[in-house]
Amino acid sequence: MCVSRHFMWPPTRTSRKPLFLPVSGRHPTGIGEVLTCMVVTSGLVALVGYRFAGSPELPAMCWFAAIGVRLIQLDLVSRRLPHLHVGAMVLGGLPLLTRAALVEDDLGGLLRGLTTASVLFIAMHLAVSRGGIGGGDANLLAAVGLYLGKAGWEQLVHGLAAAVALAGCAALALVTLRRVSSRDPIAVGPAIFGGALIALLP
């Protein structure tokens, strides 16, 4: 799918030009890659801890941040968003968000999050069947929708809009720098997660 219709970052195996990190189709298991993931995760979790200090949502947001960093690393290095990790973001976060909703007496927010995730999952997988987006991206978008929907309609709109903007800027920059052509797919995993962080960490 060309850049103008779908953003996937970095290019798939059909592209000959590596981008910001080595693209080998492998999992990041080197000591440097593991340490990088640990450092970035620690920093982001610390930021989330500061932002949600004293909030019942703190455990869920820390889980979201930790799994999200690992997913983005996998996407950048191996061009995959494994179902196992995306599922962990949902299955690990759901009980934590449920507990937060009970403490805050905000079951409506939890229902909003579940509805958002379900709608995005169905809609995005319809797009997958038509070749409009990758399956991993569709799953991640639904998982992110759970957290954004729980946070509120405003955060949901801002998060999705930020994801589109980040993906568009990345695609434009890569095409301008001739790292990809207008027909190369650009992975949107980093943009989806980044957009959610922008909305959840104002």
C-alpha cells in the first residue's frame, strides 16, 4: 500500500533501504537492544508515575507504558507487532482498569473503553481484509483504544488525531529524505503508541 493511502513504519521487507534501526526481520535480543528497552521503559514508567501519582489508574498506565515500549521496539527492529504482546497490553490492563473504574465509581468510562476497543477492532480488521492496514497495527489500535476510551472522549479523539499526524509527518519526512518511495509501506505502530501518550500525558 502506498504512503498516500497507508502508513507503515519502517518499510516492509520489499524495501531495500533500512531506516533508523537495522531491519533484519529478527527479534531484538542483543544486550544493547535489551538495555535500550529497559532504559526507555524505566524513563517512561517514571514519567507515567509522576503524571498519575495518587490515581487509581497508575498501575494500568504503567503496564500500558511498559508493554508499549516493547511493542515499538519489536516493530522497529523486526517489523512485527506480535499478538502475544498486544494481547498482554489488553489482558493485563483490563483488570487494572476495572479496579480503577470501581475505585473511581466510573464504570461508564470502562464501558466506553471496551466499546471503543471493540469498534476499532472490528473496523480495523475490515480494513485489513481490504489491504488497508496491517493486522498488528489493527490490533494495537484496538488495544490503545481501550485506554484512550477509558480516559475520555477528548483523549480518544486527541490520541487518534495525534497518531494520524505522527504517521503522516513520519511518512512525509521519509519520502522527502528519499528513505522510502511514495509506494513503500510505513509502519504505524510507533505513531499509534506515540499518539496515545500525547493524549494521556498532557
